[in-house]
Amino acid sequence: MSITDEHIFPFCVTAHSFNHDKSQVAVCPNSNEVHIYARSGTQWTPLHVLKEHDLLVTSVDWAPRTNRIVTCSQDKNAYVWTLDEVANVWKPTLVHLRINRAATQARWSPMEDKFAVASGDKCVAICYFGEDNDWWVSKHIKKPIASTVLCIDWHPNNVLLACGGTDMKARVFSAFIKGVDQKPAASVWGERLPFNTVCGEFESPSGGWVHSIGFSPDGESVAFASHDSSLTVATPATGEVTSVRSPNLPFKSLAWMDQSTIAVSGHDCSPMIYAYDGATWRLVKRLGEDDKSRRSATASPSNNNTAFNLFRQMDSRNQPAKASSTSTGDGSLKSVHQNTITELRRDPAGNPSDISTGGLDGRLIQWNILA
């Protein structure tokens, strides 16, 4: 494990997304704004502030090829931001979502010609640019979704969409848009794929809200993390559904690194790596905790104030600091992150060994799991 970059912001990082070469990053500071930072040497300097939403921004996604940013918010709106290179200003375009509840997550499709927005309105809005109306319009995936959708992920074929939410189900739908998509090749998920076709439905053994979901690199499997602290991997070609219960706190994000490796993170503050050994999925590594030389740097600026760190840990972990086997002598956690990891993202350039994590402790960390 190696940390390739670490920065501490003066605010919680509730969502983040890098541009194509990771020279800039868009972060949500737990407010109605999105801040864009640019790399300056070893530091990140503020560059732009995207101000258009009225309520808390819940998700941001930066398309690496088209260089467009999509944001969504609790104000039930989504915006597509395009950079005016002459004026050096990001210009927003309102998306016609047609939802009556908060938007929870937004993700560009692999071809970047459409994007999906999950919501609390028991639906997922599939958004594409309507040439006739000259703006972004949407179609809704609804049935059989019975509650808030928390997470979404696109299949490599640009047509299938995986989603999970508070109805404790993980599903795979067809998001085929006539006039935008070409007919996809037959796969393990089906041959005829009209819009809103349910191609698969899964759940973890003990139930629980589905916080994160993702397709494998070849699109043959789907993995999802539930609030019962489980990681479930379903492969329809073989009919195999493998669920691994974790003794740790629930995961909030996952990302496939390759066909046999999944990175997860969440309330336990340490990113973890699960690997398939031919029979089942096993935890093989906890990132950051084996790097003893970094532990002094993981404490807060009041590192020398032991009492402060003890109380801070009690507040963030909801348990007595001295009773925790995951803390150091000064009251800080052994992990690099000192609070919940809100989001784990894959490398925008597609490097399978690189991930990034952002957390409630204000840290934005880039990792290389092979170094």
C-alpha cells in the first residue's frame, strides 16, 4: 500500500471527483456549493466555486473525456456544468429531472452521452441531451423500485444500469434510450433490452440498505455493499451469489479494481481490499494501518493534546477511546482517515491499482494498492 497524495481540507468532504489527469478535483464541502481545486506543486489551491443549487449537494461526477461536470442536490435538481475556456467560467445547464424528492447520486455513462440520477422519488432519471429542445431531458426507471435509490453504476456497454437503495434490493435495469444508444450485444443479462427491463434482482442474506453498487470490469458480475456490513457479489452466468459478512462497521462505497479484487470503505475509516481466491471473497488488506510512520500525522493539529483526541474519538466512533483496539496511545485512530470515509472513487484514467477516498475528517487521499 502507498499513499500517493494526501490533503486536509478545512471542511468535511462528502463527495469528490477528479478530472481526467487528476490535476483538478471537485469536492462537496457538505453545503450547497461545489469547490474546484487545482494542483499547485504538492498542494491544492482553490480555482472555482460552483454556485447554483439551493440545498445540500449530494453528488458530483466529472466526465474525463468531455470535461463536463454533473451535480445533483437535495433541492431536486441536477446541473451539467461546461467550462467556457475563453472566460474561464463554468456555466450551468439545468436538467429536467421531473422528480419530487431529493436527488441522491449522479453518474455519467461510459460513453458520456447520458447520465443517471438516483433519487428519493422511487425512481432513477436517465438523462440525455434532447437536440430538439436543446437541453437535458430525462426518462424514469420506476418499477419495481419501492423506496429511495441510494447508489447507481453503469455497465461497460453503456446501456445497463445497476442500482440499490433503501428497499434493500440491488437491481440491474436496461437504460436503453432510442436514438442515443445502439443495440447492445447479447450478454448474461439478456438479449432484448427495452427501457426499464429488469435484468436481475438480488439482496444480501440479512437485508439492509444498499449503500454502494458496481459492475465488474467485464460486466459479468455485480457487487453491492449493504448496511448489514456485508459485501455481496452476484454472477448471473453461473447463478452464484456470494455474500461475505464483515465484523466491521458498514461500508458506504465500493469499486472494482480488477476481476478478482474489490476495494471498499465506509464507517470503519480504513479502506479494505477483498480478493476472490477461487472459492469465496476474503479480506486481504486494510489500507493505511500498516504504515506506522504515518500515525503521528493522522492526528489532528492538537496532536499533543491527549485529552482532546480522546474526546474526539469518543464522538466520532461513539465508543470509549481507551476500549478501542483501533486507536493509538494519543487517542487518534490507527487508520489514516480519522472519521467515516464518505466516498471511494476509481482512477479516472482507468489505472486499476489507483483509488481515492474522501472523508468527514476533511481528508482527500489518493492510494496505490500495489505500491
